[in-house]
Amino acid sequence: MSNVGRNSSPILDVKDLHKHYKLGSQDIHVLRGVTLQVDPGEWVAVLGASGSGKSTLLHLLGALDRPDEGSVVFNRQSVFDQSVRAQDRYRNTQVGFVFQQYHLLPELNVLENVMISAMIGSSMFKWPGRKAALKKRALDIIGQMGLSERLKHRPAKLSGGERQRVAIARALINEPALLLADEPTGNLDADTGKQIMDVFDNLHQQGQTVIMVTHDDRVADFADRKLKLDEKGRLG
């Protein structure tokens, strides 16, 4: 584990986040006043039972959704006070997402799935000039994930652990400052899950900032710091 000092300016400063959802006539208060600071290079694990709001919190941190109250400040800039285009750019270039369900496109092979995020972030005019360099980066990351022999394989031909490593490579293609992981071992057996956690640990040792939500204490033990969301959506 990395020893991160608490004297640097936080890369992420979250204050008093609230999130409500309507379910018929009910108002479901998912998050209640979540406040959190994350330093550059830190690995934070957020524990909580199913339904505690862990995924909702990650979606707000990555600007996949908006809070009803509160703020998310990334490198001293308020994410939700910026334009929609700036939020899109933050989401695409500064944040990498890893999900429990992998979300790989079944019709694309490993290399294409990894490069898709870089393609989305490039205009049709810039893409031809960036393609070669990004392909080289994709090949390097895929190699680091131990998948160089699987470049042309589609997801259906991969194991669960291989699919998750492809998803991690895709999350890293744009060199994000933040890596947000939502139950990344949730669909894997214990041995494969440990292999995936070793991948995250290696990335963290290289300086990657990681925020991971999980229900598993063994997964959370890899992190520098553990926090817990209670059943009322409060972080402690």
C-alpha cells in the first residue's frame, strides 16, 4: 500500500452531497450529506451493504449523475458549476470507470473495446492524427494486463477475469486522474478476484488515484483508507 501524505491539496473535495430518487409517490433519500476528500495517489475504499448508495456516490463523483445538493470539486474546480461540455470532458478524460458488469461491447474485440473511449473523446478531425499513438498505448496497456494473446478475441471468448482486465485497460486509455471502480470483483471467484485486486494494487503503486466501492472487507483491505456508507446513506 502507498503511504499518502495528507498535506497536499486534495484531488477531489466532496461536500454535503445529497441525492433523492422518486419511486412512485415515495421520495427515496439515497445519500445524506456525504463529505469526502481524496488526495492525489490515494486509494479509498467505500464499504456498504447493497442499496446503501455506493454506486450512486460513484456516479456523482464521475459526473454520470448530478447531486440534488452539495458539490464535487476536482483539482479546485467545481464539476457541476461548469458547462455540460466541460463536464463531458471531465468524465471522458479525467475519470476512468470500472464496473462489476464489465460493459464491454460484444461485437468488438479486445483492442477495439480498449480504444473505444479514446475514439469517443476525439473529433473526426483529430482522430486520424491520434490513432497511431493511441493504438500503441492501448497495446501497451493490454500487454500490462497480460492479454496480448487475446487482442482479436471478442468478450464471449474471454473469461470473467479477462473481461475485467479489458475493462480496466479501457478505463486507463485516456490516462485518467481518477479511477472509479464499482464492485470490480463482484462477478468473480475468489482467486480471480485476488488477481484483479493485484492489478489495482500495481496501478496504485504507480501513483494512480483509486476510489472503489465494495461490500467485501477483504477487497477494502487493499486500500489506504476505508470508509463506510450506512443504510441511511451517510458516510463515516
